[in-house]
Amino acid sequence: MYTFSSKLTFHIPYADSLKDKRRVSRSLLDKARIKFNASIAEVDTQDSHRVLTIGIAVVSGEASHGQDYLDGIIRFMEGNTDAILISVEV
């Protein structure tokens, strides 16, 4: 069994409140949860309205499959939001 995790940090330049951030966060997390069978959650920077930090965890029986799956989630999240992906930690 192999476990993969990643922390993504997005910048939301147009967010003027936590409500704006929550709209971006909820939309992105809901889309990703529907498409992928992985654990995805906001893990840090909850008090900052322009920074969104998301954690992803994937468990797989094969190392290559797990890494490909995690990479697919990251690409999907980057392409399905107006926020700017500024950091990826794997």
C-alpha cells in the first residue's frame, strides 16, 4: 500500500472577504470530490481571505498509479478555478 499527499496553495486576488474565499473553496472542493475518490480538504490559512491551502491524500496499491492519480487531481484543480496556483508540495 502506498500513500501520497500534497499541499496546494492558491492565491485569490479578487477575494475581498472570507465569503469570497469560501465560494472559491467550496466550488473547487466539490468539483474535485465528485470527480476523484480522494480525501481533499482546506488545511491551513483559514483566516486569510486571499490564500487558500488545500490538502490531498491518496492511497493506492501501486506507486505509479497513486502518483498519476495525485498528479491528475492537481492538474484538475489548477484548471478548474480562477485562483492562481502558487505552490505545490508533494
